[in-house]
Amino acid sequence: MFDYVVVVVNDDSKVKKLERSSLTENVLLNSIFVPVSESGWNGAAGNGLGTLFAIENATNATGIDLVDEVKQGKSVLIVHTAGESTRNILARTCKNKAFIMVPKRMILEGVIKQFQAFSVPSRIMVTWGDQFLLFEDSPEDIKKCAQNTHVMLFGLKTKLTKEVASKYGIQIVKSVENKIEGCELLDFDDSRNYEVVKRKLQKRGDGEVMVNLGMFTMSGLLAEHMIDTFSDNLRERKGTFNSDELWQLWASPEDEPGTDHWLHKHAERIRNEVFRAEPLALLKSFPLSEKTVWLDFGTNESYYENMMRILDDDDVGRRLRAFLGVDISSIKKGCEVLDSVYENAEFENGVVRNSVISNSTAKHIQLERACVINSKLNRIRGKRCVVYNVVDHASIEVEDCFLVDVFHPNKGRIRLKMRIGEEKGAKERWWNSRLPGNDFSLCEIAEMMSGVSEDGMVETKKRFEDIAETLVERPIKIKPFVEHKPWGYEFWCASPRNYCEFEMLQKFTLDELTCLFPEKVLGDANLEKFPLIVKIIKADDNLSVQVHPDDEYASSLGDVFGKEEAWHVLESKRGKIYLGFMDFINAEGFKEVVKSGEFLSCLNAFDAYVGDTYHIPAGVIHALGAGTKVYEVSTASERTFRVYDYGRGRELHLKDAMRVLRFDEEGYGRGLKKVHKLLRKDEGFAEYSLLRGDKFELRVLKVQGEVKVFTAGKLQVLTCVRGHVTLKSKPSVELSSTPTETVMIPACVQSFQMCGDGVVLCANFI
């Protein structure tokens, strides 16, 4: 056990977090715990000056000279956690990769725990906060070797390859039979350059290669002389070097090109003074057993791989499970759990296979080779993925990627998605650029979260977990988004993916609200998915010729809904609506048309006039012509089977299309152009039915003054298409709506007031 455990973090807020936190059992033991910040340093210190600064800060924090303590026989562990942590997306949730959770503990806790049996009297041990090292060597052997040299490095024997040289510092050592004597370093290289290391190895023909683990022990005397030598830097809190640079200067037989002469001068001074004071070996390496388990959690890929190693039925898997205190289970408790780690979890139903689950809840799950940690979910289907810190009240599908939620007190929930291993590519692509589907880049998130406290993040997450029902007992404005297409654009007014606009900071999609409160939103407790999609479609060129699946076929593909659709023409410049077959045709005849590419000639072509409304049931072939803008309402399916796309190079779906196309009477498009019916007319108000389909109804409301509208307990989606309209409801909610703005009226809102001068299209789910 160490007498002192010093943890170096980025800033004072993390110091306070560690001071308040109670680390898990059997981690600190009786060690004096001293968290310190390196934020007072001007710029980056590196773990060379950073270690000296940590000793100085820990001395100031405790009022005890740690170097004197070590010289008197005490032991110190210094754990470095500071740094950008760019390559592990999970660090964005806690702003420090050492605070990332694995089953039952933070990575930091595991780092401290693993070294407690290897404390060395009269020595300072320095390590990184994102690595587990499960030793097979005797603690006594390590202690004796460390006490026989001023600096002892840890090394793992390996073969020199380009991959090894590109990832790690390399020790070239003279092998010894007695480990407690340590290995003499013939050379050391931290260039990450295979050719450089290869030349050094060839010069030292009798040398063996070991990976440098970035951990070391040093004597109190060496620490004292280093602090004295770099006193100017410590006083000015300025400068940088990594400890590996110092080892390279001491181990390499000659100066390398680009040698830092400032550091070289200081290294020589330290060497000479230490030798005069105590002529021990200056630098040696301890060769760890080949059975040592070294787990680095620094990247997305390594985190996922290490989580999956917990499940392995081999020596590594068994030792890792023992270290974490977890077991592999196959149980039937709410859901079926097969060959998985299932700790502090409550999944109501579904199947979990070969996965690691910790501190999470869900209603329905389908998981395989997945890791779910610190998450509150509704429905999830995941494969080869990590879901971390996610709060989702809807349904999500994840495969081959990380899904992470970051909680910002002002921005609310920020969702991040990143492919496993993407961090191995050029940093510009994944750090500075916004990844597909993400609203912010990882760099932007890091900057955004820099001033946010841990308490602020926790409180924001809790608000999302404990959303109040009163949020849905009122009209809700919907935040639109635009998707650009080869033929024009889609302006999404409402869909399961659209976010709601609340005055408070909560950020929820319509699907999440529906999953939370299905009866309030839809009037139906059994349906947990928002059922409609409303768009404004602007066609500058022809849309593809396409068809949509019915409920039965959509269900076979895993969808909740098929796709019933309607178009209401908003603008037209000699545009066309293509809908249904013009003449009798069967499947064989259609295949011939497909081969010839003469699609439009066999379809009904309607001149598109403003105000026209067309019903498009599932299975009816259709296309929107150029020069047309329509309001589109459909059931909540994004499944479209393209039959013809004018040579744009996009994928066609002929096989699926042939399975759903209707060649019956309705497939000819007869009766699908609808006639408007007057439903209600008052002074300053008129209401018309545009169409009534199987799953939704479309109406137009023309307002000139003030009117009360009843919902009949049905979900209403209202989009202003002309003028200005204000919607009012109890309690004291008033929403202004101008063209393209959309408001949802949940089914639990029995009535609302409309006033102003404008035209509103209203879609309601039947």
C-alpha cells in the first residue's frame, strides 16, 4: 500500500469532484489521497515537468514535503489523468478519460487498486490514469529492482514491427536472468518511427526489444535534484517535456538529430549530481512477465475491445473478471441474459447475448456483443457497440459504433455517434469535423464543456431522466430541419426525429415524448411511437418513381408502420403529379416497362394546381414532378422503394418494390385525387376536410379572427402555410405560428383557441 496517492487532473473542478467522491472499497486502503490540478501551469507541462509540478502541488496541499517523506522511506503513487483525451469519445461525458466507467468502478479506481500491492518504499511510482496492468510478477521482485536504481522503467518483451514502433516507445535492453537486477538499457526511442528504431536495434545487435509502458519509479534523491534543476520552470510554471525524452537522453549512446539542447544540458546536470550523491544505477528496466495483462483504455476501439475481453473464456478474461469483481451470467430475470456481465441492471424484456451491462435500465432490448453503461433507455437494438451515458425515451438502433450523450446545462442533451476505430484516421476528420448525424464536432463539444461543472452535467442528465408530465399537457412547437436532395429539398415539419421546442432546457424528440406519455400524446397507451411524418417538399427536378410498403411488409422489415401518404399542392409551375398506372398492367408487364425505362408514360399524370390534394396508399406507384411544392403527410415510415431515378446513381429497390406494388383497381390511381368537403363554417373561420385515409386525416383551417377548436382526443399536427396564427390553451400557453412553423397538439389537450389571419393545414392520427 502506498503512503500517498496523488492524482493529477486538468482543473480545480475535478479536484473537488475527487475530494467529494468516495472511491470504491479496497481502492485507497489507508493511503492519503491527494488530488491536484495542473491548471496553474502555463500551457502543457508534459508528464516530466507535470510530475514535478504534481509533487509541488501535493506538498502544498498536505503541508508535508513529499520528497522528504520518500527519502525517509515512504512511498508515493502519482497518477496522471490530465490531457485532451481526444481519442476516447466517452471522455466527453466526464471531461476526463480516467473518470470513464467500467463495470463497478471508474478506470481511475482500477488504476490505483492494481498498484497498491506494488508500492516501493523510498520510491515514487508514476503512471497513466487510463491503463490497467494486471501483474504476474512478484511484488518483492519489483520492489528490489526499483530500489537498486534511481529510475526503473516497466517493459514488455515484443517483436519489433511497424505497428509496434508506431504506437509505443521502445526500450532496447540487455537481457538478464535475475529480474531484480533489472535490464540495462542499451538504447531508448520514443520517435514512433520504425526505421529509426530498426537502425538503433541493428547497431545494438545483442539487444532485445521491449515496449515502454510509460510507467516508472524514481528515487526521492532523483526527484529532489530534478526539482532543483528545473526550479526556474516550476517557479514560472512554464515549459514542457515528457519523461521519456529524459530517459532517451540518458539511455542513448549518442545525440539524435533534433535533440533538445536545453533538456540535454539539464539531463547531464541531473546525472552528475545524482551520481555524486548516491552512485546507484541511474536507469534500468524491469521486464514484466509475458503473462502480464496490459489494457489501455485510451481510444474508442481499445475501450470496446477491453470490455469484450471481460467475456473471454481464457486466462485473461478470468483474471480481468476477478480484478473487476464481476461474473458472467446466464439468467432469466425480466429479460433473457446469455453469457453476459449484468451488473446493477434492470431490463424488462428482450435478449442480451455476450454483452457487458452495468448501471443501466431499459424496457425492451436486443443486444449482442454490446456494452451498455450508465444509461436509461426505453427500447434498444444494438450489435458490436458501446452505449454510454445515454438517456433515450424512444427507440434506438446501434451497430458498430459508440452512442454517447453529453449533458450541457444550457444546450441540454447533445448526442454523439462515432464508428468504432474511426479515431485511427486523420484527426481533422473526426475531431475538428462534425461526424454524420452529429450536431457538433468533438472539438466543439470539448470547448463547450470546458467551463461546465460536474454538478451541472449531473443535474442536467437527471432532468432528462425525470421529465415532468406537464410538458405534454399543452401545445408544443416543433423544431424543423432540412434535408437536401438531388432533386431539391425536404423541410421536415414533424416526425419521430424532430425535436420539441420547450422554454426550459430539456430537449426531446417527438418519439421520446410519445414513448414516455403515449396516452397523453396519442390517446393510446399501447402505441409508443410517434405515428406521423409531415414535410414540405420542394421539387426542382423530378422525384424518383417510387412505392411504399404496407404495414405487413414493413413489419417483416422491423418497422412499426407501413407508409400511407398524401400530397397537398402548395405551389406549382406547370408541375405534374404522377399517381397510379394509366392502363391495366400486371407484374410481368411492369417488368418490361422497367427494362425499357419508360415509367412516366405508363402512369397517370395530373396537372398540379395549388390546393389539390392526392391520397397515396401503400403499394401505389407515384412520383412528384419538377416545379412543384407540396405539403406531405404520411405515417411514420421512412421506407421508400425507388423504381426509377433518372440515372442519378442512387440505389434502386426493384425486388422490394415488386413485392408491394398494387396492380388492382386502387393501383390505377382512380379516386385518389380528393374533393374538399366543408366541415364547419363560422364568422371568420372555415374548416375543410381534404382527405381521410386509413391512418390519418388531413384538414385545412382558414382563420380570420378567433375560434375554438376541439381535438376529440386525437393528436393534431398543425402547420401554418399562409399568414399568421396564434394558438392558445390552458394553462396560459400561447404559441405564434407563421408559414412553415408547426405545432403539435397532444391528444390530452381537449381544445385550443386560434386567432389571427392565416391558413393552417392540420394532420391528425386516427
